[in-house]
Amino acid sequence: MRRRALASLGLAATLAASLGACAANDPIGTDLAAQPVRIVFFEDDSIALGPAAMAVIEDAVAVARRYPLAPVRVAGFIAPDPLHAPTVALSRARAEHVANEMVRLGVARARIQVQGRGLAPVAEIPLEARRVEIRIGPG
């Protein structure tokens, strides 16, 4: 039993070292293709970041810091609103606000590309359309 526990610990240590080495051996982030897109949601007509949004941003920052040469793309979207004309300015303001938080948390501003995309391509649920997508890595 003790031998199995020691073998498991050894395997876990080897796996952890291998995973840690991935970032060191892959500084531009080609392994980031498997990373999910991080999504920050917003209330209607707002750029305010709540606790859930900050948790997503902090997670993205942790990945970006592991891959210091990988580009970071931040794209803002808005929901269609029958009472207001679509505005790219709000989607851009949301993306800029997220990018500024990432910079405040330690990501170099030069790495971050910000884009206001305007209306979300799929807006079946308004909250899903009021978002900023954070993509880390090439492509």
C-alpha cells in the first residue's frame, strides 16, 4: 500500500513538473489552442464588473502570465436593443474596461488587442450577447 502511495506521489510530481514545463517550453502559447475562450458578461448599458466578471478576468490573467509572449485579444459585444441604435462604442468601452483590469493585474498593455465588435452574432439571450471575449494565444 505504501509503495502504491509513493508511486502515486511520484507520478503526480512528474505530471505537475511536465505541466509546469509546458509554459516554459512553449512561451508563445501554441498549446493555448485548447484553452477555452473566457467570457465576461455585463448588465444592460453597463461596463461595471461584478465579482463573477472579476473572477473570469483573474483567470485569464493567470493564463496570460504563464504565457508572457502570447497575444491577448479582447473583443466586446452588445445585445440588440429595439429602443436604441446599435453602438460599437459600448462594446469597445466594455472591452477597454476588461483590458484595463488585465493591465492592472499584471498583463503588459502592448500584448492586448482591443476590439469593439458591436452587435453579437448570436443574440438569442440578451445577457449572452452583452459580453467581452478574452482569447489568449495565437490565432
